[in-house]
Amino acid sequence: MNRAFNRKKDKSWMHTPEALAKHYIPYNVKFLGNTEVEAPKGTEVVKDAVRKLKFQRHIKKSEGQKTPKVELQISIYGVKILDLKTKDVQHNCQLHRISFCADDKTDKRIFTFICKDSESNKHLCYVFDSEKCAEEITLTIGQAFDLAYKKFLESGGKDVETRKQIGSLQKRIQELETENSELKQQLQDLEEQLMIAHVPPAGSISTKLQSTDVFDMVPFSPVTPLVPTLSSNGCPPPPPTTLPPDIRKDLFGAEPFDPFTCGAADFPPDIQSKLDEMQEGFKMGLTLEGTIFSLDPLDSRC
């Protein structure tokens, strides 16, 4: 391994200062992963991390998993690791937290750096695979350190605190974006559940039970037809009882008297004549002490 920061100050760098100070230098590489290390720097520390992650990657490759490709964005503020397709930030390693950077001279495709995690305060070693740019990427990170140190001297140390605040704000923004995505997904799931709950199953007939009173009877309405409805307990009403024809007669075998349906022609002729004579007699009136009483409702004399 070889440290990238032991370059002479009078030797020229690969990129212009403006490119690293105002923008960033991108590189497309393969990301083998990161692992916790015991020390913030050291060649042997990095070698152990590389062997460990290579072995893990070999197992995943045998299972059919490919090594993910990422984009590195190097600037004087740090090293960002982004998803190559979606451009989502996977890791944001601030420059003042990077304590060691090196490329492997035995395997020129491998380069690493150690960064202190802002949450756990543990030292993590990040390992990458690049076929042609491993050494160049290491030197680019070294140039970013050199420019950041010069800027620190010019600002009297105030720039470091500003970068820390910016880093904290960027981390908080990323957390809020993740939380917002989770809430949107939960809202979408709830809407789908509500839509499923309101859709009746295929072939089902929805019956609306009518409201009943305290006696479990449907209130009468003259405009609604009398149709059998379900009671509140879900049971259908009993069918109407019809009496046989022979039960509708009295003890003498005659039909029951119905004053609403009987008319003048319902009586035999002899009985009807007697009734007419009685009605004529009542119409003639009765005289008692000079006062005439009439039973005829059409007679107005009183």
C-alpha cells in the first residue's frame, strides 16, 4: 500500500484547483463495501480490510451477485458515493473525517480510504475496484486534502466549522427525504386497502336492511308497497296465514257479516220488504207533546 498524502508541495497535481473547489471530479468504480477497522490509519490495517471484503465479494459472486457500480464525486468537501443509475447518495464521507487513503501496489485495481463514521464514531475502511484509475483516484483525494488545508489556513479555521454545519444539514436533508418516501409509501398502502374494503366481492348482492322500531317492526308508509323485508336479526318474516274456506263460516254455516261489503241486494226479498216498511214507518215520525222527532237525516225539522 502507498499513502497518497506524502506528495511534495512543489509537484504539480492532476486537476485544477477550481475543479475541486467549485465542482467535483467524478469516477465510475466498483464498490466492494466497507468494514470496521481498529485503527484510523496503517498499511496493515488496510490490507486486512481488503482481504476481508474480497473474500465476502467472492462468496457473493459465487451466489450470482454482481459487484455494484458506483460514482465517486471528489471535492475539497469530501468524497460522495452515489448509485450509478439513480444518483442517490449512499455515503457522504466528509474530508476532515478521512484519515488514510492508499492504493494497492500488488493489485493496481484496488484503492481504499478510512473514514470516521459521524454516527457511531467508528473507523470504517472503504474498498473500491477500478481497472485503470486506482492510483489517479488516490492522488485526486490527496490533492483535495492539499487544497482544503490551504483554504483552512486562509480562513483561520472558520471554514472547517462551516463544512461541519453543511455536512450536518446535508445529512438531515437526506434523512428527511428518506422519511418522506416512507410516509408516501404508507399513504399509498392505506389508499389501496380502503379501495379494496369498499369494493364488494364478485357475484354478491348487497341488501340494505330497513330501519325498525322498538318492537322490531318496519314503520308503515302509505307510499311504500308492503313487501316482506328482513328484520333486524336477519330472519325473514313469517308468511301470511290463510284460512281454509270451510273455517271462514260461523257455527250455522253462514259467512261472517261484513258491514262494509254488504249491500241492499244481499238480503232475501221477504226480509228486504220488512226493512223497507220499517224505514217508511220511521220516516213518518212520532208526535210527542207537540214536538216532532224525525229519524230521517234529510229532514231539517227539529
